[in-house]
Amino acid sequence: MMLIVIAVGYSVIAVANSMAMAAHGRRRDFGVMKCAGGTVRPLLLVSVGETSLVIVTGAARGILVTLPPLAGMPPASPRPSRPT
């Protein structure tokens, strides 16, 4: 269980770092859009849309990569019942 928590925590940090780097890399684009008359709302929608696309694509790929190995695993055996 602890390994899963560590893996998920690491994944969250990696995704947050990727999104921060993407936002930093698009600062100039956002500046041009603001100078051309863009307001905060469209810029925010572009960022949210990009982030949502990355999250959905990553989740779908993760599920597709995970399912074949899981399909080949035998089902968990039930725990033996304790004698009463």
C-alpha cells in the first residue's frame, strides 16, 4: 500500500511540474494574446483545456498499458476461513 502512495505522489508531482513548465514556456504566447485584446477568461480556458487534454490522454494511456498485464494475472485466492 505504501508503494502505491509513493507512486501516486510521485506522479502528482511529475504532472504538476510538467504543467508548470508548459505554462512557463507559453508566457510569451499569453503576452501576445493579452496585447491582442485577450482577457483573463479566454487565457484561463486555454490553459484549463490544455491541462484537461493532457490529463485525459495520460490516464487513457495508463489504463491501456496497465490492462493487458492485469488480464494475464490469476484472480486473488480467497483467504481461508478461520476454524471456529
